[in-house]
Amino acid sequence: MKCPTCGGDCVMEPEKVLDGLFRMYLACRSCPSDPLYDKNAPVNEKIDACRGKCTKCGRRHLDHVMAHVLTILKESRFFPADAALKEVGTPLIAFGYQVPYPPRLGEKSLVLIMDSVTEELAGDITANVPEIKGVIRRTGSPSISVGLRDTASTPHTYELLSGCDMRCDVVASTFGELCIYKNQSSIHIEFNNTKIKKIEALYINGELHGAVVLDGFCGPGTLGLLCALGGAKKVIMNDAWLPAVQNTILNIKANSQFLGVKIEFELTGYNKLIGDEPVLMAKAAGNTEILVYHGDIRKITRTQGECNICLIDTFPSVNPGEYVSLCREFAKKTVII
Ligand SMILES: [Zn+2]
Ligand SMILES: [Zn+2]
């Protein structure tokens, strides 16, 4: 599949991702050992693209990559000479899962989120540090979620300054895996594994099988698609934030083999950023019927029939109370994620 952001090969088949995942970030026998840099201290040497590169597999330790970026920031005098390694930014691996060791990185395998960077420097970083696939500038505090809090607020987004921000999180559950792709400058960064556990609990209790599920704040589609994988008969996915809906549709396509579904309808030429009256954006059929809406959840519940399960996954700063009473009216079970 072509990446919708850069036209490159950022969106890999999930089968291929999972097959290669075990070795993707693992050191080979020839990889140089951990440089053991102190993250709180400056790296007092110039790091270029050759430094730390394995002569066999061509990859580098994460710290070498970050120290290379730090060298660029210091040489341009944008960062002071005593800036520490941890000041560079937040690295997100392109195919994310909980790697239990420091990752060894190949070409275009890291999206870097930085608090302090210019567009020109971001261009220098993606041009000169081969492992970096995209540089994003963070706006506001890291505690503010990226995306749309609710339909009445202004969306909070980061800025993609250079390269591509498409990356994926590998979602592993007791009943299978999915690769959830997301444009990281406009989608909330997810580290929360307990959400998956709640869907697993529904599966284990036999509640997912044949169920009709509404995922009213679907984001890039993680939980709704997991319900489809777990045997739901119908999944209605909705988000008021267009980039989330677009990522959901991409994830249905990317995971279509695992889900056993095919897209039957997709709305094109639509670009309203914040949803209100629900608009059907895509429909997929097969093992599960999946409907993807762009709209306000309060209006979605009026247009759909009764559901078995309603998932409420609001931003941490939003009180889910209003949505809980809404969902109780038409769903047998409401799960606050
Ligand atoms: Zn891309
Ligand atoms: Zn190696």
C-alpha cells in the first residue's frame, strides 16, 4: 500500500510487519555494543552517520542516532554546547511495540518529536540522519492530547516539519494482532495497554461474539477494529476528528486480511475537519460489517439502532459522564475505556 502522506512504503502489510518484528530492532551478532551515553549529560564528541553503524546489518543503536541529531543541533548553534542527550526529543519507532532492549535502527525507522526545532533544521535532520523518517514539532505541554477534545473545542495538533509522520503501533491481544497506522502529528500518542485488556475481557466473557459495537471515539480505529477481530457482528466507528477517521479507514484497508473484510464504499472529496451531523465515510463487509462515521457521537446515537456494547474512550481531560448516560439509553452495556 502507498503511504497517503508521502507516497512511500510506510504502510506495510501487517503479515510482513509481524513476521519481521522479532528481528526488526534486535542487535545482530556484529552490532557494536551499547554506547552507554548518560542521557542527562552532553555527548562531547561529534557523531556523524558512520558513528556506531554496524558493518554487517547497517543499523545503529538508538543513542547513536539521537547523539547524531544532537550534534546537528549543536553545530548549528541552535542548542548550547552543554545540551544533554535527553533534550533532543521523544523518539517513536516506526513499528511500535514494547521492545525490551534498546532498539537498533535501520533507515527511516524513527519519528522524532521535538519541542525545539526549526523547519530548516528539521530538513537537515531528515536529510543527514538516515534513520529519521520524520520530524514533528510539539506544540504546548506533552500532557495535552493531540487531536480533538470535543466538537466544541479547537483541535490541538503538532506540526510535521520534515519527512513523513506515518507510523504504526502493533496491537497484540489474546485473539490476534493488528497494525494500527497513524499520522503522529494529528493523532494522540498511545502508551496505554489497559485499553486492550478491557476488550480482551469482553472477548473472554463471550460478549464480543456476534455483538453490535459502537466505538464512539474511535481515533485511528484501535479498539473498534479489535472488536471486529474478536468476533463482533457489526462495528460502528465514529470520530469527530477527520484525521482520525481517515486513519481508521486506512487501518481497515491495511488489516483487511486479518479482519476478513473488504471496503465496499468510501466517500471521496470530503474535507470537513470537525464533524457534526454524522456522515458515512466508509463501509466494509465480510466477517464483520464495519461502518465508519465522521460526526458528533451525540448525533450518532440517534441514527443507529440498539447496540450491545458502547465503548467510551474520551481524552483523559474529558469527563465521560455525559456520554455514559447517552450510551445507556441505547446500548445494553457501556464500557468506559
Ligand atoms: Zn509516509
Ligand atoms: Zn548489526
